[in-house]
Amino acid sequence: MIRAAFADPPYLGCGQKHYGALHPQAADYDDPRTHHRLIQRLCDEFDCWALSLHEPSLATILKMCPGGVRVGAWVKPFAAFKRNVTRAWTWEPVIFSFSPARSRSVEQDTWRDHLSEPIAMRKGFPGAKPERFSFWVFEGLNLQPGDDFHDLFPGSGAVGQAWAKWRRAQEPAEQFTLGMEVET
Ligand SMILES: C[S@@+](CC[C@H](N)C(=O)[O-])C[C@H]1O[C@@H](n2cnc3c(N)ncnc32)[C@H](O)[C@@H]1O
């Protein structure tokens, strides 16, 4: 079992603006030092982790990370367009710190370092992640159902729900079939 985390904090400079009404310390994430402390925590407390951020903060935040991290891309074929934004932001970086204990074997499907998936249509919660995004993160980290996974900024709860669903989907086919038989 490994200890894994996904961190989806307010993006640098967006704390007060997007989450001020939802969390009393949201403005802390407008300060790069808060992101630095978060990255230190991820490195100290977890065997592997993934961190969501936005492209404007990538240069600043990548410098805070240890060597060997990998930047993945969540590409958004459907994204919100704003009239005054003439070069749309249609992707978000995700920084991955993989565990050496979880290198992928050649028998496993090759994981891609990008995902093309529209933004979540979960109205009412800014920054909620779509289910396929979470699955992509779990597979990138090469998690197993028994791992100790922590969603550090749950927000809508979408990532935790995806973890529960993904774990169930990893169960052996016989068990799943048995479960179906009991239900019918
Ligand atoms: C990008 S959202 C997380 C979205 C989540 N991954 C989802 O799929 O719904 C960031 C979350 O961090 C919370 N937050 C803001 N400031 C915080 C702080 N200082 N400490 C902990 N959480 C904070 C916000 O209220 C929000 O729920």
C-alpha cells in the first residue's frame, strides 16, 4: 500500500476571487509561499502525488517542485470562452510526482501524459474535476485499490467519488459478476 495525494488548491492568484465566499483562508493561496508549503507537505507526507494548477502559474510553481516531477496536460476541448479573452486558456497542467515503487510494467496499458476531456458540467462548484480527469490521475500514479488516497481539497467531492468508483472497477471480474447476480 502506498500513500498518495491529489492536491487541487485554489490556483495562484485565484484564491479570494473564486473561493473567498467558500473558505475563510482562500486568500492564502494568492501568496506563492502557501503553494510552496503545500508542495513541501506533499513531498514530506506522501509517496506519490499530483497537483493541479493553471498555466499562468506553471513557471512559478514548477520551480518549487523537486527534480523528476512530470508535467501532464489536461486539454479541454470544451471550455468557457470569455469575450475579452482573445487567446483562450484551454488546458491545465498537472504536476505528477510518481512513486518509484509504482513504475508501470510493460503488461499495463501505456499511460498518456495528456487527457482530452471537457470541463465538468457540475454547476455551482468552481473548479470541480470531471470523472475521467480523476481516473487519468489515478492511472498516472499507478494506484491500486488498497492504496491510502487523500483528496486534499475535496470541494464538490467529485474526486473522492471518482476514487470510490475507480476502486470498485478494479475488482476482479468474478466478484463483479457475483455482485450483479446477487442484485438480480
Ligand atoms: C479547485 S477547488 C477544488 C475542487 C475539487 N477538486 C472538485 O473536484 O470539486 C479548491 C478548494 O479549496 C478550498 N479552499 C480554499 N482555500 C482553502 C484553504 N486555505 N485551505 C483549504 N482549502 C481551501 C475551496 O473552498 C475549494 O473547495
